[in-house]
Amino acid sequence: MSSSAHYPSLQDRGVLITGGATGIGETLVQAFAAQGARVAFIDLAAAEGQALAARLAASSRHAPQFAAADLSDVPALRGAIDLLRERSGPFTVLLNNAANDRRHAVEDTTPELWDASIAVNLRHQFFAAQAVLPDMKAAGGGSIVNFGSISWRLKQGGMPAYTASKAAVQGLTRCLARDAGPHGIRANTLVPGWVMTEKQLRLWVTEDTRQEIARGQCLDQPLMPGHIAAMALFLAADDSAMCTAQDFVVDGGWV
């Protein structure tokens, strides 16, 4: 992220990232740490999260703080946020990045699978916001960035619970923007396209899907985690001070 813009307002700012151990989340942690922010992150992947925090500790203005937790377990999520607040201080930026785009056919979708998908892809975003809103109100402002997806707008099949969750994220954002706006708190949705993370390349990206991406995007180049992090930095910084209740799509021009 050395070529990213520098945002002075992010220095020393308390930033909480869900799903920060790998993929897009890992890049978010790196990008905000490079801005001098006080970064804390939560993930179920304990080994990866601990390794990332240790790797960035020496080179960061503030050593990133990590807590392992199952974000779909609301008491565990709240406990992790409380622990990280004790270590890192209050949070005025929340990046609700965690998600699981596990494929599932309509015929195979059980109530248990549906509820589990909603829990990680939608429910945790609300309860993480609820947990940090007191910090933001006390500070006189803040920025909530919920992560959506272009998948439902493309009418992508094969994962109905995931796409339903991601469509609902945009409604949640607009509600939070209205309710928190009087306190100077902004809420926006960052909507990524198909990002070439290690997981996507390992599980889902094939030659056929590469051709689909090339046909869909106006910009014929891979969409990378760094492109998403660049938008997240802007939305967290004071430079986006009057941006709220909006969707910021980073997809190479697909939708």
C-alpha cells in the first residue's frame, strides 16, 4: 500500500476491522496500520490473525491488536470488541468486512445454513456497529463502512443466502446513516466486485470465470484487495466528511 494516498486524519484514529486476518481484511489491516491508525481486528482464523499482528508490530506507529472470535456469535463478538477497546482505546472507524461466500444450491439450503449465512454476512455488521456507536457518539463523529457485494446486482445464482445478505447490507447502511447522522456519524456501503484474493483464486476462479470477468468489467485487469482498501481509507478519513448513506462500488465497471 506504499502508493496509496496519505490521510493525516487517520493518524492515531481507532479503527476496528472484522474479518481482518486474511484476504481483503488482511490488506485493510496493513493499509490502516500504514496510515498510523490504531488498528484492531477480529477473525475466527486465530493463527493467521496473530501472525499478521506480530508481522506488523515493529513497522507500525501503533502495533495492531488482534482478538480471535466467531463473529456469528454475538456475545463473543461483543466480548472481542470490549477486549480490543481495552487494549487499543475507543473506535471511531468500523470496517464491517467479514463475510463467507460459500456456494450453496437452492435445493440444498437448510434453515441452519441460511441462518448461519445471515449471521456472518449481515447480522454481525449490525451488532458490531451497535457496539462501537457509543465510542463514536462520545467522540462527536465516526465512520461505519459496511461491505456489500455486486453479486446480487448481477443476479448471480448459486448462493441465495449470501446474495440476500449482501443486498440487505445496503438497507442496513441507510438506516444507520439516518439514525447516527445527528451524532456526526457517517455510514456507507463499500461494494466490491470480484476481488482476486487467495481464497477466490483457490476455490472459485477458473478460466471460464476469468472470461466472465473480462466480459463484465470495463477495465480489463484484475481487481485486487488494494483497490478495495484504497476506497476504505477514503471513507474512513475526514476527506469523505459529507459522504453518508451511499454505495461506493469498486468493481472495474461491471455493474
